[in-house]
Amino acid sequence: MNLTTRLETLRTSAIDRLAAAGDVAAVERLRSDLLGRTGELTILLKDLGTIPIEDRPSVGRLANEVRGALEAAIDTRLAAMRETALEARLADEAFDMSLPGRPRAVGHLHPILTLIRDLREIFHAFGFEVFEGPEIETEEYNFELLNIPPDHPARDLWDTLYVAEPGSVEAGASRPAADGTILRTHTSPVQVRAMRALDPPIRVLMPGRCFRYEAVDPSHGFEFFQVEGLVVDRDTSLADLKGMLEEVARALYGRGVRTRFRPGYYPFTEPSVAFDIGCLVCGGEGCPACGRSGWMTILGAGMVHPVVLRAGGLDPAEYQGYAFGMGPDRMTMLRHGIGDIRLFFSGDLRFVTQFVEGR
Ligand code: PHE
């Protein structure tokens, strides 16, 4: 077989073998088998020297043509293979841009906390700063220093949860801790802590959780919040207290809110008052929400008792002050028309997520 025929045969067989190569690796292998340094074409051209000299240019041209044709065919095949592979991968990774995204659950404040924050903001405008005390208190701070001695009948107003004497529960005979440790029944003990920690003039807001030994029903929880306020200065009066609380009520419930003060009783304030707002549900006509009275009590207040000032290390001849204690749980119920205090602690997300807007 002469060289020309062998070149043509190589070309034809190479095209067939290329068509049979199944993947990129096989094609690359074929390239080196045909065109590599020891490839079939290279070996074939070694015989160029054996043919007549006048035939060499034409056979050489043919050899170059075959090489070019094979290279082109191989490159085309590889490009086609890569294209197919890319398309397959893209089809595999495809995602539908028109699908709606998955919403992220975003948390928000509990409605009681929202109300406490609103109170902080309102009282901030009156110059109050926040002062916090412990939830686990002593009987001394919770009662004695507030002018409520051990056998005073007023203790019955605050049914107390006692912390047990260490070991007594395990021994099967639980009794109150001998050092008087209890869960605070109100935030008023923080009044004394604030007076002992700060120098007058004092203007503090004292929010926090309180606990009482209560039978739980729609309007009573054994755990609830209070926001206490205390002002101590050289010349404060009940008139200041009255004017400020009326402004606070307007800020919280709107300018049209009706307010009234009634006489009240607390051992740690003298005189003591209760502060009512016109019922937000019936507007004052009387309905089940306000016990048909047309009024709702939102806080207790009064002028700080001299005994309490002295317990705080202050001279009642030099300083007076006023204090108030609000119930944010009840105020939140009024704000949203919530009928059962137990819902606040139910842990039911359907309940709390109703108040995403805050009010
Ligand atoms: N501590 C009182 C209560 O829990 C409320 C109160 C606070 C009254 C401050 C007067 C002054 O009922």
C-alpha cells in the first residue's frame, strides 16, 4: 500500500474511531494515539523518506491536510461533548425563580413588654430613670421597711410565696426560710433600695415581675408585672403627683380619657389614693369589664410615709416624696380588650402574634 492510500485509510478510520469515542477522556486518548509524538500519523510519516523525491511534496501536503482535518474533527467533537455536559449540569441545577420565598419568622415584643416600654418612654419625658431591684426579696424589704410589721393585718393584702428553708422540703416538712427570703409581692421594696442607693432628688421608674399566692382566674395571675414610680425631693406634693398621672393617662389612652382619684389605703403612703380612668370598653356607662361602675383602676399611689423615708436613710423633715404602683398586665388588657389574664402566659403564639404592631 502506498503512502497516499495509507494516509487516506488513516483519515477514514480515525473519523470512525472518533465517532465511537464515548467521552472526553476517550477522545483525548485518541488524539494522542493518532497525532502524538509516537502516534500513528507520526510513525507513518517516518516512511516519507522512502518514496521518490518528486512525490514527497504532494504526499507531504496530503499528510498536513489529514493532520489538520483530524485536529479539527477532534476539537469539534470535544466542544460538542462539553456543551452537552454543561447543558446537563444546568438542567440539573435549575431552580424556579418565580417560586415565592420562604418567610423568616421574626420575633417581636410581648404586648406587656411593649406597654412597659411605652411607660418608660413617657416617664423618661418627666425625667425618670429606670432602677431595678431583685425578684427574690426579703420580708424586711417587702414588708417591714415599708411600714408593715410582722403581724400587721395589711399583710393579708399580699399573699406571699415563701422560699423554703434549705433541706426542709427534702425532709418532708417544708417551712419558710429562716432568713425571710420570699418572692416579692410588689415592686414597692425597690423604693427603699433606690433611696438607699441614690441621693435626692430621686426620680426613678422601677419595673419588674412580682408573685403572689393567688388562685388563678381570668383577672388574677400568681405572676404579674408592676411598674413602680418614686419621686423624692425637698418640695413635692400630692398636686404634682395628680398632675403628672393625668398627663400619663392622656399619653397612654388619648387626650379624651377621663380620670379620677379616690381615697385609698397603703401602709407605706399617707395619704393614699387610687387612680381610675373612665372605662375604655363602655365609655363610662357601665359594663361587665368595669363591674358596671364606668371606671377602671389602673394604679395605687400616695405620699411616701415618713417611716419609709427614714428606712431609706432620709430625714422626713427635709424630704418628702410620692410613689405609685401600676399594673401593666391590666393596662395591656385594657389597651387591647383582652378578657383573660391567663392568655399572657399561655405560650400560645396565635395569641401573642396578634399584637405585632404593638398596640
Ligand atoms: N405596692 C402597691 C400594691 O402592690 C401599689 C402601690 C405602690 C401603692 C406605690 C402606693 C404606692 O398594691
